[in-house]
Amino acid sequence: MVFEGGEIALGATYPTIEWILRQRLFSLDDAAARQSSVNRAELRRDLELLTRAGIIVETEMQQ
């Protein structure tokens, strides 16, 4: 994935990350359910990379 600040190498999580980038809000469970074969630890790592790059922002759901 190439973005203004550089490049992030995505492997098997690419289809899920592509879906995430089209969402306004999502949970890790939502993302993992989109691609059940993806390694959850790899997905979490890629989400952390996207967060550090400022591409996505982590929020907490309000009750």
C-alpha cells in the first residue's frame, strides 16, 4: 500500500484492509469476519501500522 508518507507492505490482509479503508467505523471482529482465513495477529499488526501512519484512527464506541 502506497500513501503520501511512504509504503506499507500488506500480505494476506490486503482484501480486508481494502474493505476497512471504505468504512467509516469498524471493529477488529468486523474486519476479521470479512476474511476468516486471515491471521488475526497479522491483521492486528497491519492495523497498528495503518494507525501509526495516520491512515486510520482508533476510537472507542460510546455506550
